[in-house]
Amino acid sequence: MRKKKSQMEVMGLAIVVILLALSMIFVVRFVVLKKPAEFKKAFTQTELASNMLNTFLKTTSEDCNGLSMTELLQDCARGPTITCVSGTFSSCQYVTNTASSIFSDTLDSWNVDYSFTVYQELSPSTLVIERGTACRGAKKSKTFVMPTTPGNPLIIKLDICG
């Protein structure tokens, strides 16, 4: 009788182990391997756009008297008067080249689709800078408005496609 009782206890333990294994499989399947939530992706894209623009606008130039991209963009919008790299580039050319370099080293190398545009509010067809390709479908954007000439601010916009 004692032998049958111990066999039943072992059977009970085996069933418990099997149930634990099955529950772990369900946990791994439905919790660990779950796709990330869409709100997280949207938040990440918005933050990426915001951080990229903040960083770009605060970047200072090495070859342009240490001026920031904000100052160079303002000069470009007013009519370029600042020359950079020993007088070879106007502020517009310098900012365009710097934007191309920064975005190709970051977003392009990360395979992130984006559209970066800089234009004046009253004449949006006159682009100061255009980089990337226009987003088709969903996108997350960050826009900065920069004062230049009275009544015609500069619009700096970065769309992260998604």
C-alpha cells in the first residue's frame, strides 16, 4: 500500500511539473514575444524628430566663426551675408552641407525614412533646405518656428515616416 501511495505522489509531482512547463510556454509566447505597442513606436518617432531638430539647431560650426545652425539659418533667410570656410560658402550652402552630413550619418545610416524641410512661412514653395523623401502614410513630425524677418518666420520641420 505504501508503494502505491508513493507512486501517486510522484505522479502528482509530474503533473505539477507539466502544468508549470505549459504555463511557462504561454508566458513566453504571449508576454515575452509580444510585439511592441504602437504608442511606444509613435512616442519614439516623435522624440527622435524633436531631439534631431534640437541637436541640429544647437550645433555650432567649426568653419563659420562658431555660429550655431540657428544663427546661420536666420542669416540665410534674411539674405546670406555670412560667408564660411574662408569665404567659399554662404550661410545657406554651409547649413545645407552640414544638414546633409548630419542626416546621412544618423537617420540615413539607421535606415529611418524622413523628410527635413526648411522654408519661409509666406513662401513655402521657396525651400531653403530639403532633405529626405516625402512621407507616404503615417508620420510623426516636429516643427520649429524661427523668427527671421517680421511677419515671415522660418519653418523648420522634420517628419519621421512610420
